[in-house]
Amino acid sequence: MSSATYSPAASGTQPATPVFAAEGEAALFNRWQGHADTAAREALVSRYMPLARSLARRYGRSSEPFEDLLQVASLGLLKAIDRFDASRGFPFRAFAVPTILGEMRRYFRDSGWAVHVPRSVQERALKVRGAQEGLTNQAGRAPTVGQIAQFLELDTEEVIDALQAIQSYETVSLDAQAPGAEEDGASYGDSLGEEDGRYELVELGATVASVMSHLPERERRILHMRFVEDLTQSEIAERIGVSQMQVSRLLRRSLEQLRTLTGGAAEGS
Amino acid sequence: MAENPNVCLSLESRPENVLIVRQVLSGVAEAAGINALELNDISTAVSEACNNVVQHAYGDAHGPMEVELYLQPGTLCAIVRDHGAGIRPLIDGAGEEGAVGIGLPLILALATRVEFVDPPGGGLEVHLEFKVTAEHTLTVPAGSIPAWSRHSTSDLADGTVRLDIAPAEIVRAVMGRVVCALAARAAFSTDGIAHAQELADSLAAHTANPPGTGHLRVGIIPAPGARALEMRVGPLRSGAELGDLEHVLSRLAEDYSVTRDGPSEVLAVRLTETR
């Protein structure tokens, strides 16, 4: 249905995406919205998670880390699934795209993303500079952008942006204190070492949003503060009134739970 | 829409060239003081329009892709033009799971106004308008028409990227980014890229005409096989010596020459990695 709207002529030259029979989809919406059938919602989420992921990747090109934005896009998808009115006969995709984008834009606006960008660019610049030095020492000559990209698993554009930043920030030491981190004296260099399981989240990927609801309220809040609001562990500790060590433990435990839950979900389906 | 764009960019409709378009947008945003959020919206939507040209305008072949940018108070307009198949289904992302049909809704969600124009010479123009809160107004002098990119769309197949840029305030940011990206494409090492950027800076400083004197024309050809970058930049600042630029050129360039092009002088530079 959605492909018929946008690609009448091209369907001959390109395989149309596997479109699910429209009534099948409408039935799923009906089962979820009308009868709170969570299995139907799960089915819709897994169908459209690639859409959310694709939008996050396109919109969040310069956003780091990507998985935070993917979380937000997943949230947008859940909202779209809740609010979509299947009876109006429009394809879900046409409703979901602006809803998911709206969620990501709000997130960027509210989280002060415009302020964080220079920081994430600087962090990446630091990694690129490190790789540049390391690879130069190894090979006896400066690496190409492609070699750095491969080494750091970035795309070439990210490396180019980082080189740009290195040039323009040449006078600013990357070891200077990160803005907002004065209290605990964290520098850009420090924050690179702190991974907090971000990479685990990538692996868990798409299914995270759908199992988040299984976590206790406090854990969810902590995950949100860490990965969506981009707060440091110390900042979270201050907000919820526990020690930073406890936050660290809670984060680790939540991630483990998420991994178990998503693993379980995979086995079940 | 105003007659004279701030930037007029011509390149071949290849996937890797969408990156160049984004670098140009970043440069313009930096010079105009457009914030990162707005730039992200603009960059995402314009990239989608370009992806559509890359994937659908010329079938399996490639052809010219042109992007024009107009900075006006409170607004940035972008035109993405091709000379291909004309009005066509705006689907994209073939082969990418979940992506089919994303392009158009994405553009519609991000731009404040979108228009599809069937230009007289064939092809398709997508006009995109964005609200921006720019810190600086960058006015193109009246009567300065981008003479180059807009009127010669042939010969892009060798990887040439052509730019007309005005006013002088945005030249440095735009040229620096484009040169960096193309040096990377020409398989330069990071040392070579740093040299290319240094040269681009000097060129920008030297060619920056006094406000009101029109577009700077830039042509760049990356040659990955030879690890070389060829640039043509003009007009040079009228009547001036190369001065400081000459030092930079003799230190970094493999070869350079100044030629007369009508009433103005144009600098041709060849930069190689081995230098």
C-alpha cells in the first residue's frame, strides 16, 4: 500500500519492499489499540524497527553515540504505533516518519544537543588524532582517511569532520576540561574511557525499547538519564541521591537484565 | 527566489558526492552562524533530495547534479537540480531494509516548504525552504551571477567539483571543507590533507575579493591514482601580487600558474602527496 503511493512506475525496476498485506497490518493495529494485545504491538515494532533505525541513521549522522538516538527513534515508533489511526486508510509509514522525526528533533532540542555536538565532535577528533599518531608510528608515514576510518570503524565522512575540527580547534587543547565537568575535573580524554556499556546497547539494538518496560522504574530512569540525557554517572548519583559507585552498579545490572530480556525475546520468537 | 545564489555547486551524481554537498552546507552554516540543530535538519533533507538524484535521475548512469543555496533573512533555500528523467517517483533507499519511501516524507517533515519544479530544459528541481536563525547576513552583491557552475554542466565525469561562492565571508569555510574532503578522496594522507587545507586557507585569503565584487569560481579535480588534487581558483584579487600566497604555493604545490581568463586572472594549482 505504501509502496503503491510512492512508486507506481519504479515497482517494475526495483523489488518493492516486502509490504505486509494491508489488512494484516490493520488487524495488528486493532489487536494492540483495541485489545491491548502486546504481541501485536511487538509484531508492529519489529516490522518497523528498520524504519526507525534508518531514520535515526539519516537524521543522526553527526550524533554520538548513535544508540542514544536509536532509543529515541524507538520511542517515537512506539508513540506512532499507539496513535496511528488505521481506519483512515493512509499508510502507517507516512504517519510514522514525521512522528519519529518529531521525537528526535525534540530530543535534540531538549537535551541541548546543539551544545553537545561540538563536544562529541571534539571527542571524535581526539580519537582520530590518536589513531593518526598510532598508525603513523606503526607504518612510518601518515595514514589516509580510509585507513583511519577502518581502524576506528567510523565512516570517512566522520573522519573528515574530525580532521576539520582538529584544524579549527588546533589552538584549543583537547585535554582542556570538558564543559560542565569542572566539578569532578573530567577532561575529554577521561570521558573517552568511560563506556558504560554503550556498545552493549548497540548490540542489543532494536529490541531494547520493547523490553524497557520490564525494568523497574528507577533503573529505567537511570538508563534514561545516562543514555538519553547524557548525564555523567556522578550527575545521576547526585540526582537520585546515591553514590556514583552505586549508579555504576545499577547501570551494569540494568544492561545485563536488558541483555537477558532481549535474549529471551529472541528465543521466544 | 532570488536571482543570485550564495553557492552554486555542480558535481556528478555519484553517491560519494552527497558528502561534498553536506560539507558545503556545513561551511555555509558556519559562516552564517546557523546553529547545529537547523543545520542537521537542512543537511538531512538536502541529502535525501541528492540521494534521489543519485539513484533515480539518470537510471543506472550518472549525470550532473547541481545544488544552489540562497541565504535570506530568516530563511535558507536550497535547489537540487538534475537534467535527468524529470518528475519521477521519489522513492529511494533501494536495497536498504526499511528505507524505501523514506526520502519524500523525510524531506516534507524537515523543510518548511517543498516544491517540485519541472524546469524548461528537462530534469527536475526540488526547491527546499528552511527557517533559520542565522547570526550574519551574507548578501550576494546584486548583479553577480554565478557564471560558471550554472552554465557548464559538462565534463563532470572526471570527478570535477565546481563551485561559485559569494560573498567573500563564506569562501574560507566552504572551500576548506570541500578541499579536505576531495584531498581525502584523492587518497592523500592526513599530512597531505593538512597541506591542502593550509593552501585552501591561503587561497581563500588571497582571492577574497572586497565585499561587493561577486562570486569566486572554484574548480577542483581529485586524482586518486596520482594522489593529486588540481584546483582552479579565480578571479584573483585584481592587480595584487601573489605575495604571501606565493610562499605557500612554492612550499606546498607541485606546480602552479596564473592564466588570464577574460578580464580576470585565474590561478591553477596542482598539489600532490609526494611533495
